[in-house]
Amino acid sequence: MTPRLVVLGTGFGAFSLLKNLSPSRYAVTVVSPRNHFLFSPLLPSTTVGTIEFLSIAEPIRTAVSYANFVQAEAVGLDTSRKVICCKSVFDGKEFPIEYDVLVIAVGAESNTFGIEGVKEHTLFLKELAHARAIRQKVLDNFEAASLPTISEEERKKLLHFVVVGGGPTGVEYAAELADFFDDEVKAHFPHLVQDARITLVEAGKQILSTFDERLSRYATKLFQRRRIKFIMNTPVKKVEAGKVYLSSGEVLETGLIVWSTGNGANAFVKSLPFQKDSAGRLLTDRYLRVLGEKDIFALGDCATLQDYTQPATAQVAMQAGKYLAKLLNEVSAPSKAEKDIAPFERQNFGMLAYIGKDEALADLPFMKWSGFLTWIFWRAAYLTKLVSFKNKLQVLFDWIRSRIFGRDISRF
């Protein structure tokens, strides 16, 4: 009988596993609340129209046609019966799915640190729906600020955009928004340019703390020249509608708050009775097996090795997915034993970040690089990493279109 393999999630780790798995060895079922793979490194570019939303999405049913896909959310796990309890994203009804081998790759959610008002009054940036909501809100604010009935005070509030979190996602979103100001706002809302502002709030002492310090300083200086205000070493205390309360006592009045402060465990991972690290991630051995379990594996942002904390990045998840596919392919073969397979070892290929004005940062093992040529490298690297020829062609066309004709500012 063909073993039943259930994969929870459609992120980088799960997608890499599915693309490298031998379809004949398992009866594969994929369970996820979204029916597509998302190339999230380019998500900030979609918030202002540099890239269109569907250009960075690939339907799972198209990309992994051999698997059975179920659009649902995992809400419970019974290891004794090998049953996952799932809940439909459409009607909320629950149903069981049995497995022989389980792979947990459900990712993580935005970490709110339990701060009051964050979930209610901020927008996150992890899914296409988030990016679309941000793009709509940016355009709404500029259109509302153009009305003759608006007061000066309200106009300045509407056009003050606050980004909380100085990691790669927060920095790249701020860079894309600043580009939008320089191009589309100057062209189509010239009377509002002077009132459009960006404030980046970071609890730590610098932005891009995982990058080389010299590169972080370079990005900071570039942002300051673009009139992006920094508030460093200042955690957020509370959030209300249109207001961010800082620990320093300052209150920021704003028309949009984008929250990008790292990852936290989602409800399903929290409910699991397995060992976890201080961040709530599942602990695995060097074969990506959940500690204490024989047939349950975990990878991506929801997991880390027990003796080595892995960074929650796309490249690590992709490497883990490819490794696990190889392991499952070989273990299921009668001629192979798991002891013959080397444990997982990640490779560090470095980090990239877009910082606006056709400039980027590259923190690579062999080079620390910044500027225009790095931006060319950044675009080329991401273009090659997109999963399908269709995506590559669409993103390339979007870059050319937005450069020649400008970004689309339609409200819909």
C-alpha cells in the first residue's frame, strides 16, 4: 500500500519539498488555507504597483498536479490515531485527514508581542491579501487628502505612513513607498508631495540588524536623504485607530500603520504537544524529524533544529524542503536505510534587500555590496528564483511596464 504523505502548508519549505518529491512513492495530500505558493520576497513591490499581485503567485494545483489539494486549515493533531483535524476555509466545518507521514510547514504569523491594538488597527505584510489592503489604503489616503473639504490637520495625518519594524520586509516596504512618492505622487498628486511622510519605528538600535553593520548604516543614510524619519530604540506601547503610542511617550498620528516585526507561532503550532524553542518553533533533529516522533517532520518558519537555531528565511526553508524530499524518496525505497543519509546542513548564500532609488544591499559570504549594480544583481537573483517561466515573464514585464508607463493608481 502506498504511504499517505500529508503536507501542511504551501510556503517555501512545503513547495520545495513537493517539487522535489518523487510522486510515485507517496499518495500526497496538501492542506493549506491558501491555494497558491507566494514568492514573498517581492511582496513589498506589490503594495505600490511596481509588480502586480498574481505575478508572484503560483497555484498549487498547477505546480504540483500529482498531489491532492485541500483548502483548509489544520486545527488539531491526534498522533495516536495519526489523524489531522482540519477546518474548511469556506464554511468552517471540521473533518479528519489520516496520514502515515506528516510534514508540518505551516509557517508563522506576524508577531504582535501581545501589544494592545496591533491586530485591530495595523496591516501586516505576509500575504497577497495584506499587500492588496495596503495598496488600497495608500491610494485611498491620497484621494481622500485631495478632497477640498479636508482640513490641513487631517490631510497631514492621512499622508503620514508609519512602518513598525526595521527588518528586511519593513525596510523594503518603506523603500517602495518612498519610490511611489518620488514617481507617482509627484506626477499625479503634486500638491500633496510636501505632506507625504514615512516614519520607521524600530525597537532595536539599527535597521537591518541581521546585515553587516556597514550596509545597515548605508541604508540608514540613504533613507534619511529621502526624508524617511527614524525612531530607534523605542518599542511600541499601544496602538489605536490612526495612533501609535511609543514607550517614549510620543504619539504618532497616522493614516496607515504597517506592522512588520518578525514572526510568532500560529495557533496550530501553539496547540501541538511537542518540544519548542523560546520563540515557539518546533524542535527537530538533524533529519528534520520532530523530537520524539517517528513519522512527523517540520520545516520552514515554524521549526528549527534542536542544537542550532536556524534563521527564518526563504533560502533555509527551500534547502530544508529539498533535503526532506530526498530523505523521504530514499527512505521509502527498500534498498535504502535512513542511517545512510547525511543529516541536514544549511548553506549560507547571503541576504539581499532593496533600499529604493534603484539601489540594493547584498550581504554575501564573499562580498558586502551596495548601490546600483547591487540592485541589478538583486533583480536578477530574484528573477531566477521565481518558480515558473510564467512568473518570471510576468515579473519582468511588470518591471518594464512600471518603469516606462508608471505604476497603476486605479482604485478598485
